[in-house]
Amino acid sequence: MERVIRFCRACGRHPLALDLALAVAILLINLLVPGGKHVGERIQLNGTVVVLAVIGTVALTFRRLAPIAVLVVTTFVAIAFVVAEQAKSPIVLYVGVAAYTVVMTKDRLTRCVAVIAAAALTLIVEALFVGGDVLDNLGLVFFVLFSGAIGEAVRNRRAYLLELEERALRAERSRDEEAQRRVIEERLRIAHELHDVIAHHIALMNVQAGVAAHVLRTQPDEAERALALVRSGGRTVLQELTVLLGVLRRSGSPLPTAPAPSLNELDALVRSFVAAGVRVEYDPRAVVGALPDVLELTAYRIVQESLTNVLKHAPGATARVRVTRAADGLTVEVTDTGPSLAAPAQPGGGHGLIGMRERVTAVGGTLHTGPCGPGGFAVHAVLPLETGVVGDDPGTAGRRPDADQERLPGAGGIGTRSGGRC
């Protein structure tokens, strides 16, 4: 049994040897059983039978290279045998194998026409030269058609297995793409959190350190107060980093260990910027009512980033924060009057506004940022109260579509789009 398995595997690696072995096997059958007109009746082996069988054997050896030509040759061999001997013969096995090969290798129309034509010619010739019962003649025709049917079944089976394999490959690629997409989204989320949670504290520390260095000799009390704010900001940054790293290391739960900031903490956020020297006009008594957590966090981050930009790029400016609720959504507006101090503004790369826009887009809202008045800057966002409902900004009418421009440091913002409202 093992020898047979090894032989089959060797033939599979050498298809020409397999075809030659099959052709020789059919040749031996034809030499041992030349055929006859009726069951139990045999004709004598003669030169015609041998020559036709050898032709069929040689042709069948190259069935993979020229399937149609081999089917034509084997059909001619079968017809020639019937005409010469006026008998039936196993030589029709050549036609069956050739028909199977045509079905396995050709398109639907070609294989249907070729197999039906071969079967029809065999039937006509047998009816004319052999005669006898109609069912006997149909038997050989059915053999040719049955060979084609086997080829069709094997072809469909292989196509089905190939489709299953392709589906498995597509599913694997989809899983890899989904995993990569999740990794990218998680990296973007972490980048947003790092920027939103830590960046504004570091900006405050930087400003206070500059103030301390400027007044250290002339106003030591003011310098001490600024350094105290730097120390407080440093502790806050360390605490936020500890919480963030703790969340990243947790494998059991993806949930944060502390509640996300909301509009309830907006008053404390504004006071932190006021302590850093930013004049902020804000009414903490404004009531917006209960909102979804994602809207609370988005609005909080918009105000946070906007005030951070005022601190970094518009020293001495007065900022105005308004958070109002209307029927079309929650409106968050932060404007400033532009820099009024001689201190240079800090350069930036525009990641804050990019992250702000991504957050607003994620909840289906609209965001417009741009110049406001003489040297000022405005951030205007409308957040829908329901998912998928985009707020309408009445101040966007007449905006130039090509008004994207890069603002220079000190102009009240970075990486801006004109058309903001004041």
C-alpha cells in the first residue's frame, strides 16, 4: 500500500509520466480485449486495432498540452475503429479521458460543444456501421458524456476548495487589517490623551518658569509664586502620567481609572489659566443641562486646547469662553483679543488644532477656527446633541473654500482655517 501511495505521489510530481502510464494502461486493455459487436463476442487482434490503439496512446500522453487536439484525435481513432471493424471496443476509453481533460481545462462553451460533438459523432457512426440495439449504442455515448460530467464535478469541487481557501486568506487579511486599524486608533487616542492631559500643564509650567526667570531679581515674591505654580504643574503632570501609564498596563480592563473631565471641571480649568496670567471672561453659572459623556469631554478639550493656544501664542490677550446649548446642539466658542505683550509667542506644529478637529468630527460636529478682529483668533464648534446630527454654523456663509492658511506665531493661533466667528 505504501508503494502505491509513493507511486501516486511521484506521478503527481510528474504529470507527463502519469499521463503516459494511463495511456499505456488503456493500450493494454485494448490489446487484451479488442472488442466485438455483441456482449461475449470478440474480434481478433489485428494490425488495424494495434495501430489505432497506439495512435490513441501517443495522443493521450499529451492531453494536458493540447486537450482539444487530443479529443479530436481520439474521436477520430474511435470512429476509424468502428468503421474498419464494425464493432465496439474499449478504444472509446481514449475519448472518455480526452473529454474529461477538455472539461477540466476549457471554458464552459468550448467544453460543452467539444464533448457533445464527440458523443454525437460516436453515436452516429455506431448507429450506421455497428447497428444493433439502440440502448447498446447509447451506452458508449453515455460513457463519453459521463466522463465529461465527472470532469465537471471535479472542476466544481476544485473551484469550491479554492474559494474556501481564498475566503480564509481574505478573512486572515481582514483580521490583520482590523488589528492594524485598532492599533492605529489606539495610538491616536493615546496621542490625543497625552496632548490634552499633559500639554497644557507643561505650557503653564513653561510660562511660569519664564515669568520667574524674568522677575527673579526684581520681584522675588512674584518669582516664588511662579515657581510654586511650576511645582504644582509638575506634580499634576506626574500624577496624570502615572494614571495614564497605569491604564496602559492594565490587561484586564480597558476602562480608565479616573473619570473623564467634564464641563463641571471647566471652572477649575479656567482658574488654572487665570493663575498663569491669562485674562479669561467666563460665566461659571451658565447651565447647559445633562449631556452625554463624550460631548462633555469634547467640549472640555476644546476649551482646554483653545486657552492653551492663547497662553502660548497670544501673551497678554483676553480670552472669552462661552458654552451654550441650543436646539441644534451644544455651541462652544473661545475667542481672544490677540497678543498685547511684547513677549514672543511660542512656535508650534498645529497638533492641537488637528486633534481638536478630529475630536469634533468624531462626534459629528463642525469646527471653524480663524482670525477674529484685529489680531484676535476664534474657535467655534457646534456639537450635535445626538449622534450623527451635525450642527449648523450660521457664520460659515460666504467663507472662501480655499482659505486655509498657516498663521505665524503670535497671531493668536497656529495651523488655522479662516472663517472663524467672533
